[in-house]
Amino acid sequence: MLELRNVDTRYGQIPMLRQVSMKVEAGEAVCLLGANGAGKTTLLKTILGMVKPTAGEVIYNGQRIDHLPPHKIIASGIAIVPEREGLFPKLTVEDNLLFGAYYEKDKDIIKSRLEEALTIFPRLKERYHQKAGTLSGGERKMLGIARALLSGPQLLLMDEPSLGLAPATVIEVYDVIARIKAEKNITILLIEQNAQKALEVVE
């Protein structure tokens, strides 16, 4: 589903990725481990077209996408749960979720996806009309994941879902990721420092 071939990426004159090659097959959950500053987030930004590679190719479903703008890459079936969830704190949980379905015009499909997300995340149903800024860290992370699912992705990119969360909340979030892997036909590329929890999901 996703392949990087000898990808180089720079920030100005500073090289961030050098000759990166990897494959993610359809239906897989793949984890990329690395410390802070190793280039993990830059890799995701390169896949999404937010940073253009200076060399190499990014291929998604057999087509090169490294020349496309981010909005077209997202519309092609790739969703991301950013390291910082990127929520709209003054908008409700409902409104944040619906932003995930921005490219879907069929109201019945949106309704179905919304109902499914609230089944997976019952706490969000309880907080449905609250502003996102009032949620706990774990609830914000779950809202970020749920919003990504509203787009109906084929490929889900997750940037350090355990970052900044209490140990009990990390367990809860990874239980949800395991459920998504088991129940939904979504390919997952997971970026993490928490090797123990990540490897439990991708085994």
C-alpha cells in the first residue's frame, strides 16, 4: 500500500532523512521506532506532502504521491493522528469529529462513521457537546483518533500516540488501537518511542 524508495528530506540545508526505504503492505500494522530527533515525524510529513523530498519516491497504492499537495494526499485515503492532536479547542467534540469527514459528501456515510466512532469511543459520546479544550489528555488523544477514522481512511498514520499520557491512559489508548487493527480493514503505520506498547500491537 505504501512504499518509500530512497527518500531524502531536508529542512533548508539540514538533512533529516537519508536514503529511507520501507514498505507497508495492505492490512499490516507497522511500527517505526526511534528517539526524539530521529526524523520520525519528518517521515510522516514527507508522506503527507507537508515536506517535499529532495530525492526518492513516495508511492501509495501504486501511484507516486510525492509531487501532490497535502489536501490531495489526504483525500486519497490517508489520515493522520498527529503527535499533538491538532484539535479545535473552542469547538465541540461533535464539530471536531465532523471535520474528519470533510471530504465525504454522503450524509448517510458520515452518520454511519460517526455512530461507529462513538461505539469505539463511548467516552466521547458522553462528552459529545463539550468543547474539546475541556477534555483530559487521554480524551483528546481518543478524539484525535476518532476524527481520523471519520475520514474512512485506508492508511492511518499515528505519531507517538502515547506521548504525554499517564501509564493507565497509554494502556487504554493502545487497547483502542488494537481494536481498530482487529475490527477495521485499515492499514496502520505507527511512529513511537514506547517500544513495549507499540510492539504489542504490531505483533
